[in-house]
Amino acid sequence: MEIGRDRQARDEVFELSENAVAVLKKRYLKKNEAGEAIEEPIDMFRRVASNIAEGEFRFREGEEAKRLYEGSKEKFLRMMLSRKFMPNSPTLMNAGRELQQLSACFVLPVEDSIDGIYDTLKHQAVIHKSGGGTGFGFSRLRPKNDLVKSTMGVSSGPVSFMAVFDASTEHIKQGGTRRGANMGILRVDHPDIEEFIECKRENDKVNNFNISVAITDAFMEAVEGDTDFDLVNPRDGEVMRTVRARDLFEKIVAGAWLNGEPGVVFIDRINGDNPTPQFPIESTNPCSEAHLPPYDSCNLGSINLERFFVEGERPGEGTVDWDELRETIHTAVRFLDNVIEMNSYPLAEIDEMSRGNRRIGLGVMGFADVLIKLGITYDSEEGLAFAEKMMKFVDDEAWEASRSLAEERGVMPHFEGSRHEARGDRVRNATVTTIAPTGTISIIAGCSGGIEPLFAVAFMRRQADMELPDVNPEFVRLAKARGFYSEDLMKKVAEHGSVRDIPEVPEDVRSTWVTSHDISSEWHVKMQASFQKHTSMGISKTINLPNDATTQDVEDAYRQAFATGCKGIAVYRDGSRDAQVLSTGKTRVGVQPGTEVEVKHVSLAEARNGRPRTLSGVTKKIQTGHGPLYVSMNDDEFGPRECFVILGKPGGTAAAFSDALGRMISLAMTHGAQPAEIVNQLRGIQDGHPAGFGPNAVLSVPDGVAKAMAEHYLIEDGAAAAKERELPIIGACPECSGGLTMQEGCVVCHSCGYSKCS
């Protein structure tokens, strides 16, 4: 019997895509000291299933415990192998291993004292070392220039301390592999709110933070009524100054339009739904979907909705297997409750709070896939209705599973004083659902990410030094079945990314196979609101805007999110990050034919014939792991001519290397090398001392030079190319140099599977 089950398990694992296997080998499978994988995917899934099933021994003894363990292990393994459910990345990576840290994110308090601030700084380092991300609410800190009685000095304010936490993050890698992620939140009524809003205007500051403003109901009422709004000192409740609410709101909107930050969270709505009001919520995790009180953690997993689609008798017909989905939800809730037991938390305070509240966040992925199979258009009333129906089902069944666990194992320890107690609802978990980023786990599951539309129907995937079209296999199958497949059409689809404006594709296919940039911001917000109605915590989703969107468009999205019941919102305007690295064609330099004058053909270097006395150009400052880098780029009448690279003080090895790099770039450009070629060669080079976060990360001095050149030379042509293909590329992937995109409130690479989240 065991042999048969083992064979079936192996067959199911072989359904993993090549990309999924590559991601598993790179990030998840156990490795030896040489960095070589020493377990197969089947071994990883067994390791996780067995370890999490051991949670059954915490509640029963003897033969009954053994029976529950064996049954849970089998169910957990089947659930993952069938790709119906995947836990968050730390659980896949660490369950059954020495670290045993299974949570993705944590929230820490920031007290208004030096001791409190630096205790939290130490705790942040411990969490990042264990592989977790951190969220902070800085609203308790007294404002800048406020009196500090103990020293008779003045406070430097929340933003200055954010810089301290940011600097610490630079030197602590998550789980020993990558730099940690942070969320910084400040209340809209804090006197330093304007400094906070503008702290990321220049993308070389607090790069290891996402930032969001905690918007209150009172502030939104003041915005609607165009009235004044008080900014209050949190130390003593004194009104320090009064501002026009709309002026402040416009500054928030302007920042989001400029580079996507700050986002906003509607803090009163979050606390109004907080199931444990005895522990108020001040912040969220880095992607803002997990609303947590201080010292709490999020234990997440996602159900792949595409796996529950059942083909109908005729092509194009089908339904959802609701019974199978119900069973999977109940198994997943048990899995996540066991995770809480098996977790090795990085701090004693986190251990107590996590076990007391027992928050779990069961989410979904593959939503776009199941819509397509059902023939439902994402941006339609039918799409919204299906979203609400689906999430209500998931949420209702998750609560039923939590009630069953409460009968079996007891209610959560912090039940007393909770809203659940007030309702007489005996549950095991304070929360049960959230929609979290699924970047890499959706690749493993072979489905679309979270509740986002498709990233693209097809795109150009980087393989070695080539870019080849990668077309959604379901779309290929459909095209062949419907008779409109051709190699030329597939290439055309890959070049555009979307099919909505390709007439060779049938109209009904164009309406369902939609991508993120086919959809207006209004429909993005509507979809988020539909899911939020039946979700315990929040939703990680990106509201994509075209490059030509106005600040009014951003404001409309924020107002719509508040009006429709969302608990937060993050927008991203395509092309708004000034560190974009975009793929462009070569710029040709030469003499046009057709004249009667005989032209002597000479090399570009000969035509230039020495350096002119005066050249014009720009100097870019880039922050690197070795300090500030200054890249000066000058042009002559023929185009890009020379590059000077200056790092630190003259005389050192790093400075000599940088000077040599600049000279070689100048020599190459003098002979006709184009900036796009140089950027392509230099970007993504790593030296072990990176700086920055997400799309702003600088991996080395050569990578910094590439970013500077891309900003100066490629942004205009690159933006046009991105607009043509409608693919929102926001930077170079730190692992493969492919294009990074903003999805599910996180930065992901669709070429190699890199994700800052999940």
C-alpha cells in the first residue's frame, strides 16, 4: 500500500513545471555545504507534511495521537502534491529543518523611548536573521523638535528613527540569504506626517521600507467636507498645528503618483474589525495584507482555485467542485493551526502573542485562471459576483473549520475580551483569511498569482543570452482547439503581452484572457472590494495605472477604495520609478543614403577624431553598498561618448576599479557601443554588498552604473516599448537581470521566479 501511494505521489510531483522545479531547487530544497540540492521536490513536500502533522501530538496522546498524525500527514501531503494548497515560503523552506521558523511576517512595537526604540531595533535584527519581514507603527514617537525632558534636548522624530531601522536592515540578511523587508506606518494626524510622506521622494532613502499612511475616518470626513484637520502630539495629545485636510491628502496622492509611495491603510476600519480589540493594531506586514498587533505574526497559505475547476460535457463549459474545495479548506485550516504549534518563534513575546491569538491567513491564488476556464470576464459584474461568492465560501468554510478545531482543541487563549466572545462564537483562531502575495508559491502551484489578472498571456522570457516567447500553455491549447493557432500569432501575442487588441483572436477569447494593464483602476478597486467583504484581514493587490495617469486618477482610486470598504490600497503608475531598467532596441548611428555626394565610409571613432573641448551631459548619484557612486555621462554630435565613474575618495582599490570601468565604457561608446548594450552587460552583476530594496536595489558598482545609464539613456525609448507591450517593467531582477513587475503589492520576476514576498 505504501509503495502504491509513493508511486502516485511521484507521478503528481512530475506535474510540476520546469520553472517550478527550478524555483524549488534555487530557494526551497535542502542544500549541502557546496550549495547543491540534496532533496527532491517529493522529499521537501514529505518533510513539510510530516513536520506539520506532528502538531497533532500537542493535543492528543498514545494511539489516538498517532492515528491523527498519520491521517493529517497523508492529507497534508496530498493537498500539496495536487497543488491545491501551498503554505507560505518560510514553511516550505524551514519545516522539519534546524531553523523551524515558519512565519513570513511580524509586527513590532516602537515605544517613545530610547530603550524601547533600540530594543525593537535588536528584535528587528533577530527576526530578519530568521527569515521574517517586519512592520512598524511609528505613530507613538514624539514629533521632530519636541522636548525630551530626560536630557532637556529635542526629539529627532519618527523619520530619523526609520533611517536607523533601514540602516540595520542593510546589514542583516533574511535567513542568511537576502535583505529583510519592512513596513513603516505613521498616522495621518501625526505632526511629522508631511516629512513622512516625502521621505521616499528620492529613491535613495529608506529603501528597505514600504511606507503607508494610517488614514482615519475623521481625516476622510475632513477631506470630503473640505475642512481643517488637527495634527496631534502623541506624547501629550496637544494639537500642534492645523492643516487643510485636502492639502494633506493631495500630498499623499502626489507621492503615490510619483513612485507608488506612500500607500494608505484605513486604520479605523482595520481596528473596527480587529477580533482582539484588547490588542490594538498600529501596523501591518510589509505587503499590508496582515493586520497585526505588536508582537503578532502571520501564518499564511493559499488555495489554488484553478485545481477545483471541472470540465463540462461540452467545450467551454465547466463548474467548480465545491465539495472538494470545502474539504481542502478544512484540511488547510488544520494545517495552518498546526503551523502555529510547530513554529519556532524568534522572540518569546511573539511566541506568546501568536499562540494566544492564533491568527491564520488562508488565501487564494489561481483566480484569474479559474475565471478564464469558466468563461467569465475579470472586469465585469459577473466577475465581481463570482469573486464575492468564491471568497464568501472560502471564509465561511474556514470559520466552520476553526469552530470544529475549537471543539477538539479548545478556543484560542485570547478568547476572553475578543469580539468572538462577545458574539458567543467559539473559534480556534482570531482570523482565518487574508489575500497574501503568492509570487513563488504560485509558480510552484502552476497558477496565476493571488486575485490579480494575468501578468501577460505571453511574454518574452530571458534564456541565457536570448529572449524567447513564452505563451500560456492553456492559451496555446485553446488556440489549437479553436483553430486560430499559428506561430506568427503566438509571437505577436508575446510581443504585445495582451490579446485584447489583436483581431486575429476571437472576441470571446479576447474578453476573458485579460491582463492587468487591460483593466482600468476602477475595476481593480472593485475586485479588491469584492474580496474584502469576506476576508478576515486585508488584501495584497496592486492597482495598476497607465503611465499617463494623473494625480486625479490616483485620488479617485483612493476615494473609491475607502467608499467601497477596502482596508487599504497600493497603486503603481507604470514607469513611475526613476530606477527603471527597460529593454529597448539599438539606436543606429550612421549616414543616410540617397545623396549625390560621394561619401567616404569611416569608422565612428575616426569620424569623432579626438575629444571636443566641451561636451555636455549629466551626473547621476547612485547609492551602492560601497557608498555613493557618481556616474557622469557626456554626449557629442554622434551620441553617447564617454562615462566617468567615481566612487569614494581617490587612491583606493575600489576607486581604481571604478575609474577603469568608466574608461572602458568610454572606449566602447567611442567606437559605437550603445547604452542599451552596456546596460545589458552590467546590470545584475553582484558583489555581495547590495544596497536598496526592491526595484531600487543596487547589487554592485557595475549594476549601479547600469542603472544610471538606463535612467539617462533608455527611459524614454524603454517606456515606449513597455507601453507597446503593456508590460509594467519596474527594474532589473537581482537574480537573473530579467524584468521586475509590481503585482499583489510585491515585486516579482516572471523570468526566474524571484519574489521579495511569499
